[in-house]
Amino acid sequence: MTAPKKTFFDFALLRRVFGFAAPYRKRFYLSVVLAIVLALVTPIRPMLIQLTVNKYIANSMMDMVVRITIWQIGLILLESALRFLFSFTTAYLGQSVVRDMRVATYKKIVNLNLSQFDTTPIGTLTTRTINDIESINDIFSDGLVPIIADLLSIICVLVYMFITDWRLSLIALIPFPIIIIATYYFKESINRSFHTVRNAVASLNAFVQEHLTGMSVVQSFAAEDREFEKFRSINKEHRNANVRAIFAYSVFFPVVEIVLALSIGLIVWWSSKEALHLHESQQGTVVAFILCMNLLFRPLRVIADKFNVLQMGIIASERVFKVLDNPDYLNEEGTYGPEKISGKIEFDHVSFSYGGGKDVLKDLSFTVEPGETVAIVGHTGSGKTTIISLLNRLYEAQKGVIRIDGVAVKDYKLEALRKNIGVVLQDVFLFSGTVMDNITLRNPEISREAVVEAAKLIDMHDFIERLPGGYDYNVMERGATLSLGQRQLLSFIRALLYNPSVLILDEATSSVDTESELLIQHAIDTLIKGRTSIVIAHRLSTIRKAHKILVLDKGELLEMGTHEELIERQGFYYKLYQLQFSQHGRTETT
């Protein structure tokens, strides 16, 4: 992928990046002062060498030669100390900015509307949070301030050269147009390569993250070879982009060395032809100019690379700021934050679609009274899970109003809203860590005694104690060491601990073994007691206990009533019951 053509870089983005450095302005000012001091110190050594050769060696003043040699050593040590302090200060400044930007970016990501995660690969957001922000560090450690320091050093050396001998300076700079042309093409080549590398890194992160997460699917369908070939293709593009950058470096640096050799050769030629036989005392000038050429070419070797690093840092910052500026953000726009709610739920002519496509919910209206248990049934894709996502404000309804206790959910503070709504999903996500960590979600306000009490309340304590290490058992990433039923049971303890006023069970009893189902059913009976509950389930026993059943089809509410009322009506629910529940009914009614 070819990068868009840019004349230089966006100074507005650069100012915004430096805005994050505002808390560390003292270190920034220190780095600028150090850059100026280093630039002024740079030509002192050639001056001392010129003085030593022209005056003291020519006049056999060896005591002064020794003295200036000692000064030279002291100057080298001072310059080395200043360069260390400069490098450390700029790197520290960069890492401080990176830390703050990463915190701000991650905070933004965890508060994004879930629709962003439906359309943006997780690996891409990972790249923004880690790789791109790390590139912003280069703006400080190898970018703007170091470039300014190098340019100041070049200017100071050139000023010294022209003051000393302007004709010899012009002769020495004859090959410089070659450097300018080589630097331009080097910068353009590296720029294109870096763009491709960044895109390839994002693609690699997204691909690897997605396929490691879905490895069971890849292996189950024997797709390892096909997916491996896709990975090879992406990785090859990453390799090729880096090789192109390496080729540019391999050409540019020898060109710089050749130009340096030409400049030194011209200095020696001109001095021998025009100067030395007229002014024998100017031998020190030649030695000083040769040293000056090295001092000039040292920053020139890297300045083009630093410009590219700076530009890549700004490009990375542009990507990061796109995340930070994302308007699809669930601000806590509400001001209503009750400690507890009674749990009356109203959907008032609610319509919703994902990504502006076909409506998943169409003009949906229903009411759940406090303490009621409502079951929602329907074919896959009928909008059951969407209802609970809207209730939790994981997504925003495009039309209509959702109220809890007569207050629109958008008027609630998010923390207050979600603290009062407990959700138990079919696919329970567990983080790598202990059972205790996954139940409490590392909330320090929840004591171990409270966890044990909650586990005993739904007959889970003995099950956990049988695990190696009990509550300190490490469940590994995504709960890989536990069965689906065991993960489900842990999520029930989590919900009970947070004592929500509204409980949502999303297919919480499907796809589990008989023993786990009995435990889960007991947990459900405990959890829904005295709470407003919305149950999405296939188990007939759970649905039969509901005060009313909502029957959805293609986002529309077709029927509503108790199990007996809907069976007697012999409508859509009756057909659904005949298709899906009749086999369960024969066993559960016996």
C-alpha cells in the first residue's frame, strides 16, 4: 500500500502531541537548553586543535600542547556527559508522554460504544494502543528536539569554518548537492517503506489476535494450512517493506561516506595547491577542517532518518488521535445516579439497527413490572440479545425511549445504571487469574467472606473447594481450564455478589451437562427471587416460571402472555413450542 503524498508533516498534530508534554515542560525546556549548549560546544574541539597545531606545535611550546590536550580530554568528557543528559531527558520526556497517551487511549477504548468493536478488528486497536503510541516516543527521543540539536550543531560548525577560511569552506562543500539529493530520495524511500511497515504490523496484529482467539474453529475445520498461507502472505509484505527500508539505508550511508571522502580530498588538494606553500602556519586549519567535516557528516548521516522517524511518529499520532476523537463514545451524559432501583422497565416504540442497516428491533413496546420475571423467545436473529444490550446502554436506540423506573436510560449515569443491572451471558468470559479475581473482577470492596457466602447461597462453595487451590485456582485465559457449565456457575456468583435490582440471563442454561444444569437452575431460582428478571432461554422449566413471555420474530413483538395463555392461543409461540420445546416438555412435565 502506497502512502499518501505529503509535502512535510502536520504541525497541528505535532502541537497536539506536545500538548501532552505540558506537565513535563521543565524537562522539555532542559532538553532545548542542552541542545543549544551542545551546538555551541561542538566547534570548540576543532578550534583547540587548530590553535595547537598552528601556534604551539609550530613554535615547539610542548607545555601548552600538554595543557590543551588535557583541556581536550575534559571537553570530551563534558560533551559526553551533556549528550547523555540530553538523550536521557528526551527519552524520559517521550516515555512520560507515551504513558499518558496510552492511559488516555485505553480509557477511551474501554468506554467506546460496542458498535466500534463490531467494525474494528481488536488487533487494530491493540496496534493503536501499543505500537503506534510507542512510535510517538520517537518524536521526543529521535524527533524534533534531536533534529534541532543536530541542525544547531551543523550551523555552529559551518559558522566556525567560514570565519576561519571562507574559500576553503566553499571548496569543502562542493560535494554537498550530492548529499542533498541523496537525502531527499532516502527520505522518500524510507517514508514509503515505513507506511507499508505500519500497515503490515496492524494487519499482523489483527490476524494473529483473531486467529489465536478462534484457534479451536481453525483446527476443528482443518483450516490450519489455509490460514497459515494467509499469515505467510501478510508476513511477506511486512518483510518486503522492511527489506526496502534496509536497501535504502544500505545505499544512503555509503553515499554519505563517499561524499565525506570527496570533501576531505578537496580540502587536502586545495590546501596543498593554494595554501600550504604560502602559509605554513595554516596546517592546523587543514586538520581542524577535516575534523569539522566529520562533525558535519555525523548528524547528516542520521538527520534524514530522524525526519522520517518524526514523520512516522506524527502519522502514528494521527491514528491514535482518531481513537481519542472518536465521537461514538458513551459519555456519562446522565445525571441520575440512584443507589438502588425498583426495576420497572419500559420499552416505548424502540427501533434499532446495527450500522444503519436493516432494523433488528422494529417499534418494540412492552413493560416489565418490578419483581416480574419475563422470558423472551424467538428464532435466532429475532432481536433477543439486542434488547438487553440496549437496556445496558451497550448500544444506543435510534428511535423510541427505554425507561427504568420512569427515567430514560440515557439520563442515568452509566455506573449507576450498570451497577443495578446484572448480566449472565451464555458465553461467559473469564480473564486469566484466580477464581476469586474473576468473581470479584478485582473489586477491593468485595471481601473473601462475601464471596464464600454467595457461593454457599447457591450451593457452589463445595464445587469451588474441589478445584485445585479452591478460590485461588488459576482459570487461565478465557477460563480454558473450566467447562462451560463451571464458567457459567462462576458468573452466577459474580451476579449475586453485585446484588443487582435487574437480572438478565442470556441463554444461561443452554449447552451444559445435566449436573451443571441442576446447579444452574437452583442458582437461577435464587437469583431471580425478588428481582426484575429478563430471561432469554431455551429451557422450558425456566420459561414456564416466567410471569409473562415475549415472543419476537424479526425484531417485532408478535405475542405476549403466560405460557398457558400462549399455548391456548395456538399462535407463533405454540408453533415454536411444538418445534423446539415439545421434546423437553415430555421429560419436564413427567
